[in-house]
Amino acid sequence: MHRFVTVFTFLILLAPVPALAEPADVSDADREAIRAVVEDQLAAFQADDAVRAFSHASPMIRRAFGTPSNFMRMVVTGYPPVHRPQAVEFQDIVDYRGAPTQRVFLVGPDGRSVIALYVMERQAGGVWKINGCYLVKAEDSMV
């Protein structure tokens, strides 16, 4: 249980994250692939498909949560805007601590706006996985 709390604390952050001004140096093909991974994970959450959602997590995240049901439980309880967004708008991909990070504007089920920062990790063979998601406060309007 301690490991779950530690990882959960690492993944959710409701304060500004510094150093996001620089665009990430990724190809157009990588931008499309990253967006497709995040879109499919969001669709999996909408369908309550824990196995599919968990398949997009990096090895570190998969080790931390162990099972798709543990991962889904964390998302349901700690990430309502990701689990059941009312609105989704993909924004730019920025560099965060050397990792491409997809910014996604979300309106949660409570009507509050957040930016989800999906930190991405390229796997062997070029496949992209989600290596963390931070939620930060957002303006209340879609750009």
C-alpha cells in the first residue's frame, strides 16, 4: 500500500509545473503517435477497459500498480477529469525534464478545467508509453 501512495503522490500534482515553455523536439510522426496513445487511453477509461488503459502505461507505472484493476482504481479515485472528461482538447507537446510531454486541456465531471501533462517514454522499437500524468490548474476556457 505504501508503494501505491508514493506513486499516486508522484503522479498527481495540482500546482504549476515549471519549465514547460520549450517545445519538445519530436518529429511529426512521433507527435501523431503520442497523441494516438493518449487518445486511446482516454477512450479506454471511457469504456472502463482497465486492461487497454493499462497497456499504455510505461514499465515503471505498470510495476508500480501491478494490475490493470489497481491502475484503474487509482485513476477513478484520483483523476476524475481523466476518467470522465466532459471535454478534451489536445494542445502542444512540450519538454518536461527531458521528456516529451503532451498537454491536454480537460473539463472534469465537476466542470472544473485542468491541464493533464502526459509524460511520455519511448520504448524499444519506438513505441510510446505514458510514464506519468500530472494535473495542473487551467484557465476555465478552451483555447
